[in-house]
Amino acid sequence: MFAWVFILAAVLVGGVLGWKPALARYYVYKLETGADAAADQKLRKLGPAAIPVLVGAIGSGRKPEAEPELSSILRTFGDPGEKALLAAYHGEDRDMVRRARLAWALRDFKTENAHRAYLHAALDERLALHRALATLSDRPIVAALWALAARQEDDGRWSAPRWGAQGATDVEVTALALLAFLSFGDTPESGTYSHEVGRAVDFLMRAQKADGLLGSGSMREHALAGTALAGACEAGGRANAPLAAAQRAIMYTGSRQRSYSGWADVAGQAPDAFTTALCVMQLKTARISGLRVDGLYFEGAVRYLETLTITDEGSLNRLLIRPSSGKQPNVRSLACGIVVRRLLGFSQDDPQLARLAAEIANRTGEFMADPWAGYMAKVAAFGCGGDFWQTWCAAERDALPAAQNCFGVDYGLWPPDSEESRRLGLAGNTALRALELDLRYKGYIPLFKRR
């Protein structure tokens, strides 16, 4: 009865005030109270007339839990919605709480003006946005993805040289950024950053050579990009554009494998554990996505890792894995040994995995110096679970967020602080660190599915 009275009143008042804004206020009320599951769609159908009502509701703080959805609806109106939100933000100079709410909504608009306004707000101590971000359990990841989205080029790539990479390519950095968004749950069809994900997928597909190679010839670069495309297939279903490109990438990966062995990063070099692990991750992600993958590829990888596995002569309980023939074991190579074995069906309770995990747990200090060591060890810990998982999470819980920029124009980014992170550059290092943390906060990794 109340609903009909409200609608009738809206219609009667419509001659003076306009019926669409009045109806928009009604639908906002329904959305905030959860009384109408279709209220969001009804607000979108009202068109630009709903924009002032949405901006007012976001700034009011009546229902903070509804603000993300209100902001999402506002973004569907594009430029008019952004301009209205910016005008409200710049026009509010008395109520700092309201201004902070409006600034918080701006963070999801990826335009230059919104980005500049939000960064200005982040530096304004009166708004205390950094303290609001700190209340989110996944604040470092949310901040990193927002920063990455703001730095994507118009053609869908992340420019490696523009963000200081000393060796990494656009394909490698774009693949890492795409994986970070996919891991957080965004897909080409849905999520806050679906537009960025779709553009990144398109860029990687355009970068693919006729023989299936993704990138400049490095197998590590190719495997990362192949994993990202296969992940986009998994996120978007079988009937999607990356399917054919991901399948061609698989065929190229198979052509570069040494016979019954592993993979080398550069053609003509000897195989190594890290490149082999990245290729196995690509192939396993592809198999999960329903793509055709020859089982012989996996058999060769296991055989190769066996040639790198050694028992420390000083302790029969220590099991080590070399990065490649003749090299000294490190956290990255040890983690690669666990990851490949778990991906290929070894049990969590396998004695070899337990011995490798114990060795990595004693070397937690290495993950800050080598971001790839941190990521591979995190995947290994996720695959093993138990005490190893808890130990590794505790080691990085404070260290990684503390190293992330929380203010200024580099808000949300992890500055390079080691040889490998400088090779990746600002965008690549940020994407890899976000991937590492995302396993802890979201627990999202499809690699250990059986298919």
C-alpha cells in the first residue's frame, strides 16, 4: 500500500518537480533497505535523471554498505555521472565526512580527472582516506588494482619502459597485471575492472605471432601471457575470444620443450626450474579451461625436476632443488619444485613436499629480495596448506603492505627495491606483489583443480 501511495505522490508532484527524480529517490530507498532486488536495474532505466539522487545518496552516508552498488550504478552513466560526482566533491568544503564519501566513490572512476581528484583527496589529512582504506582486509590489493587500472594505456597494455622496467617487456607486464585482475575475480564480462581486463586480453591477442608465440621470444614471458589468456577463458567460459589464441599458445609451448625434459627461457640455453614451472602453470590453467593439452608435456617436466633434486649430504632430511644444473638451491627453485609436483597430482602429504616446505620455511627472509621467490613460495604454501601456509602468511603479513606506497601520485604501488623488481618496473612489481597477497586474502587460485 505504501509503495502505491509513494508512486502516486511522485506522479502528482511530477508536474512541478519532475517524476523521474522522485521515482529515483524511491528506488534508492528500496535498494538501501534491500526491499527490491531489481532496484538497481530500475535506477539505470531512469537514465541521467537519477544521477543527482545517486550522488546525494552516496554523500549522505545513510547506508554505507549500499554505497559500492550506488557508485557502480552511477558509473554506468559515464561522463555525466563522473562530472556530477566531481562537482559535488569540489563543491563540498564544509562537511569533510561527506567529502570523504564522495572521494571514496571517485576511486572507481578511471578517468584522469577522477584519478587526480582522488589522489588529491588521499593527501588531504582532513579526509583520512588512508585510515578508511586501512580498515579493509584487502586494502593493499584494492589499492594496487586501482593504481594499475589508472596506468593502463589506451590500447590495453601496460607500458614497461614508461614505468621504469629494466628488461621486462610490455607483454610480460601486461600479462602480470591481467593475472592480478583475474585473480581478484574480475573477468572480461563482469567486475569493477571488466573494461581493463577486456582491453588487456585484446592487447595480448594482437601481440601473438603466427606460430603462437606471445612476446619477444622469452618462454617466461610467453608462459605468463599464455596463463593470462587461459585464465580469461576460464573466467569467461568456452565461447569467448581468447580461446583460439590460448590454444595456439599451448602448441608453441609444447614446441619449445626439450624432449622428455623441461623448458629454457631462451632458445638454445639449458632448461631451468623457474621457466619449467611457469610453463606447467600455463598448461595446467589451460587444461582447467577445457583446452587441449598433451599429457606428455607434464611427464617431461617431472622427469626434468628429478634431475635437479638433491639430498644434502650433511642431513638426510634436507631435500633441495637446484634452479638449473650446477646452480645452488634457493627459495624460488625450491618453491618451483613444490608447485610443479602439486599441479601434477602429488598429494599434500607427500614426504618430498614436506621436506621441501620445511626448507623454504627456514628461508622466509628471501621473499622481499626476489618478488618471484615470494610469489612461487606463496603458491607452494597454498598448495601444501597447514603450518607451511601459516608460516609464510605470517612472514609477509606486515612486510609487504608496509612496503607499499600509501600516499601521493604513487598511491597503491610497490616501488622496485631489488634487481628483479627493477627489471619488472613499477607496474610489473606491483602486479606481482598483488598476486602474491591475493592468495592470502581471496584464496583464489584455480591451478589445483582436477580436470
